[in-house]
Amino acid sequence: MKLTRWFLPEEPDVIGLLRVQVSITLEGLDAFAAWAAGDADAARLVSDAETRGDAAKRELRNELRAAFVVPLEPEDVFALSRGIDAILNLTSDLVSEAEVMDCVPDEGIAEMAELLGQAVRRLDDAIALLGHDGDAATAAAEAAIAIEHRFDATYYRGMARLLEVEERGQRISLRELYRRSSQIGDVVTDVAERVMYAIVKQS
């Protein structure tokens, strides 16, 4: 009997699966931006994206466990997937909390929501280039961080404006939404830096 090949597990498309997860996260962030701009019905779309994002994360991890060889170190894949998932989870938490507090987002939150979407699109560009063009992937990750610097500026301007809100309950509620928005921005930066770390390890 002639043995023609080893029957090893196929190499999963880790980059593709990560980008599926990012794509769902972007759907959630687009819905978040719509909600922050005044479309209350978009809150449901954020929650729906979170559910689908969790499923995409599980699929990626199942594939990773079964894989024999992957183009990135499993630790990096796991960290990127976890970070992408956290972006969407925190966004969904923000919207849910706003609804519980009956707090309408202000223009600062709407601007930050738009910037988060822009930054995550740069993360998608960076992830797509992993394993192919480290310099371009690094540039895309740095672009995401640059957008987060604009996000920080918007955050501080908005927090300053909250000092002018006379109604104490509204001021406290908005401050909490700003705090949660800042957490999302921090995670986006963490994911961008993890992309760059993965590239350094490959070089």
C-alpha cells in the first residue's frame, strides 16, 4: 500500500476569520454611530452585531485549536480576536447603559463614534496585510492610533462641555458614557499595538 501524503489538518484562514470578526464589529460601530447621531432604533443593530461577533470569535478559536500550522503565532491571533471582541462588547454595553439611564448621546459621543469606525477600518487594513507586507500593515496600525489621538481630543473637549450641563443627573449620565467611550478607544489602540507587535515578532 502506497502512502501518498500525510493527513494533517488544513491550515485555517486565520486572517480571513479575523477580518470576518472585524467586519461584524464595523457593522456594530456603524450602528453605534447612527444611534449616537439620533437613530434610537439602531441600538438593536448594535446588540445583534455583538451576538454575531461572539459567534465569529468562537469559530476562530475552534479553528485555531484544530490547526496544525497558522501564519501568526496563536497567542497573537487570540489577543487580536479578544481585542476585537472587546471593542464590540464595550460598545454594546455603552448603548445598553444609555438606554437604562434614559440618556441621549450628545455631539461629542456622536463624533467619537464616527472616529471609532474610522480607526477600526484602519485596523482591518492592517490585519489584511499581516504576513504579506509588514511595513504597510504597520502604517495602517499607526493610522488607527493617529485617529485615536483625534478621538482623545474630542473626548476632552466633550468632557469640558459637560461642565456647562446644568442638570446634575444628565451630567453624570453623559460623563459615564464618555468614560465608556474612552475605554473603547483604549482597546482600539491596544489592538493596533498588538498588530505591530506581531509584525515585529515575524521580522
